[in-house]
Amino acid sequence: MPRSVIPMNDTLRRVLEHSRSNRKSNRTFLVQLGLQKQVDQLFHAAHESVFSEVDCLQCANCCKTTSPIFRDIDIDRIARHLGIRPSELTSRHLRIDEDGDWVLQQSPCTFLREDNTCSIYDVRPRACRDYPHTDRKNMSQIMDLTYRNTLVCPAVGMMLERIRNGHQGPA
């Protein structure tokens, strides 16, 4: 049964709807962008700009709709933090997906609180720490993931629009 969480604000919802309605052009643009030498610099500048304006707690759509991959080191760290055995953490909250990775059994994330904060924030999985992966090196290698993230994360949609429009500062 879904828990009550803070709904996404209107601005972020509109950005996400725009990204979803422009799926095809966004995919094409990202493929072309991935071929450019300056793709890392473009994304890193857009990342810094967007996250100086966007508060993820006003959205938390990633926590509400997707699951990070939980590596063994993440499972051990989280279980230790919760004072339980790793096997208990996996049996209560995780499942193995079609790729053989540990992921959440359900959405929204079991660790997401009603105020969109994370109950295990200090020990969260690395995939959560790195999300939405737009400040990493070699962005050209993850254009497909970045495309999928435009459908989940309004901030990534904003980054893409800023890059497409040739400016990194506030819209």
C-alpha cells in the first residue's frame, strides 16, 4: 500500500511532463551529445547550476518510482546501521532482479519518510549517493541511463534543456 509522501511541486512536475512528452527528441539529442568531446563539461556545469536551484526533497521521484542497486558493501553497511543481519535486510526489503542485482522489493523506497527524507541517508547505497549520475566522468558512456533518468528526475530534464539551449545558468 502506498505511503503518503510530499507530492512533487508543480514546477518539477511540469519539467518531468515536458521530458516525458519529448522522449524521442531527448533520446536523439543525448546520442548526439554523447559524441561530443565536451559532454562532461556541459553536464557538470548544468548539474551545478540545476542543483543550486532544485531541492530534491520537493520531489523524491527517484525514491518513489525506482530502485537503486544494492551492492554487498551497501547491504552490510545498512544492516550494521539498522542493527540487523544482512540476510534480514535482504529478506525484508530486497529482491534479486532479472540482471542478478539486489534491488528494492517495492516502491516507494521502504526507507523514504513521509517528508521525503531518507531514514538511512548517511549509509544509503552508493547508487543513491551518485544519483542522477550527471556529475561523473565519461558521461558519454551513460547516455542511455541519462535518457532514462530524464523520465524520472526533473533535474536531469532541466539539465538537458539547458544544454540544448546553450546556457547553464538559471532559466
